[in-house]
Amino acid sequence: MVKNLSFSYSKLGMYKECPQKYKFRYVHMLPEKPKYYFAFGSALHGVMEYIYDAKNPAFPTLAQALDFFTKNWNATTFEKKGYASLEKEQAGYEEGRRIIEAYYQKHQGSFMHPLSVELKSTLETDGLNLVSILDRIDYLGDGKVMILDYKTGKTVERAPDQLYMYQKVAEMSPLIKSLVQQTDPSVQNIKVEKLCFYHLPTLKEMYFERADDKQIVEFWHGVLAVADDIRAGKFSPTPGENQCRWCDYRNICPVFTGKEYTGPSGYGARFMAPVADVPPAQPAPAAQPKTVQEDLSDKIDRCGAAFSEYERLKKEIIAIMEAQHFTQHFGVNYQAQLKTKPRMDFKDKQKVVDLLRSLNLLKKTLVPTQTTVEALLQDPSIPEGQKAQISALGQKVEMTDLELKKTE
């Protein structure tokens, strides 16, 4: 069984920014330098979690929130946070205090415990192991929730794509449904009623209406297209002034080196140095034993290449055998046999979407593809009558597959 691709909105964003950068980070597993804006955002997210933590019946005072922020802020050095100097780190600290004080001034009189804070959701769907951390979920009653995501960067206005992903996650997540049922046991279905980005530096709340089915399908088709490109090993760099200027991987990127990166010789500052600091070429050192990470990366790449070659050869073998009207043929060490199995072919995708919506089954799949609709027909939780309605929209066809056996 092929393992689901581990995926998240941040991985989607990095791949769109530059597929080569994604490869360095998630295929070669090379860490980036600490970034001050990540440290700053993490610190403020921690304060929001502290304020709204349901384990504490009484909300913390402003003084307590500021003390919590200070202790966490001082737990690491300015270098580990990614600040260029102690002075810049101090400016970040003062800005954090200002934001917390302003937040209390605006909201302290209306604090209410949400359904959850910093909830980590892992959802397997459409070949993805989708990991999401939902900053805050508020219960609005009658099975309806609001998803709120805190932002701490300079950009205020944002497209709602990230919230669209969280909408589908929330409506499909058994964990979130369970949390709602602890408050409202009669609820059977979760509906995201509101979506919100909260920009903490400006205290601006940006609300969006829930995405309709068409918006979700269009968005998710884009997600699956990116996932397919990752599986296919499409990691061509997309150079640009902004993304390359601040990229940690410039001195090993083929855009700057003229050659493909083949593997790390170690982690840390040596490969993270600015391009101008790369030392002159030296005679190649003697080969060193592979680290565990290097050996694992090599095996993954070899396995992926072998699988791609297998898929290519299988298609060619099937095409030749069908053209020659062979059902069986022999190599020196293996025998090949064509097998046919029935499957359902759904040509009118819109009718399928409309039917699944009317049967309240659309939430069971992020995108009604051939594979996911066929999976619904095997789902024991779906009544046979509904399966018959779905089957009526398709027709049975024969699919040819290849079976390989080692000869005796």
C-alpha cells in the first residue's frame, strides 16, 4: 500500500513559492535558519492559547498574560529566535507587549472559552495525510462553528484559501465532531458558519463567508495537483528577486551553482552561508560514510525512481500485450498475465456532485473523483439504497491490470 503524502497548508505554500525550496526542506530534510517572525508569531500564539485555555476557568489578568509572554520570550537567546541583534529582539519584545495590552483593552470584557485552542488535526483523505493546527474554534450552537486563525506578520489583507482548507478539515474531522457533541450531544453534522483571520498587530478581524461547494472543489483540485507534482518529483526552481534574496538554500541551489544538489555533507551554518561567503573550490575530500538521514533519503529516492519505472513499464507491457492479443507472456525470470476487473465509470461529474450533495455525502470526500466515488460504494456506513443511486449514474467497464509472478 502506498503511504499517504504528509501535507499541510504551509507545505502547499512553500511548494507554490518554489518547488526546489520544498525539495531542500522536505525531501532532503535540510533545516532553515531560525526566522524572527516565526519566533514572534509563535510567542503571541502561545499567549492566545494561554488566555483561552479551557483548563483555566478564570481568564488570566493582563499582568499574568504579560508575565507568561515574558517568561517564554526569555527562554531562548536572540540568535535562536532569528533576530540579528539584541536590540532588534528587544524591539520585538516591546511590540509583543504592546499587542497583548491592546488586545486586552479591546476584548477583556467579552472573553469566552472557545471550543478548542491550537487543535492539531490529522486527517487522511484523497491520498493525503493532512495535518492542520486550528488556532481557535468557537461553537456557535446548532452544530455551527467559527474558525479563527491568528496572523502576526506585516501583511494584513489575505486570500481565504487557508481558511477553506480548515473549513473542510473541520467538517470532516471526527475529533471536532466529538468536541461539539460534548457540548451538544444531539449534533450529527458540523457546519463551519464563519471564517476569520485575526491580525493581532492591528487588531483587525477579517471575516469570510463559508466557501460553497464550487469554491472548495476548485481549491482542492489545486491542492491535489500540487500533491501529484510532488509525488512525480517535479521540483524545478522558480527563481525571483524576492524569494531568492532571502532563501537559505541559495549556495546549494542549481540556479546559483549550475548543478543539481545531490545530498548534504552536514547540517547547519556550513550550507546556510550567504552565496558570497562560499569558499573557493577545493580538492574533493575522501568519501565519508553516509549519515542515517542521507542513507534514508537515498533509499527513498531509489524506491521512488523504481516505482516510477515500474508504472511506466507496466503501461507499455499492457499496451503491447493487448495489441498482440496476448493474455499471458513470459520473460526469463517472470511471467506476465493480464487481468480484468470491473469498475464504475462516472462521466457526468456534475450529476454525481449534485447527488452526493442531496444525500449529504459530499462531506465524505473533498473532491468527488473517480477513485473517491468508487470508495463510497465500498463504505459500509452508507445505506445500500444510496449506493444504488450513485451506481445508477455510472456504468460498469472493464479495467485491465498486469499481474507479475516469478517463474519457477
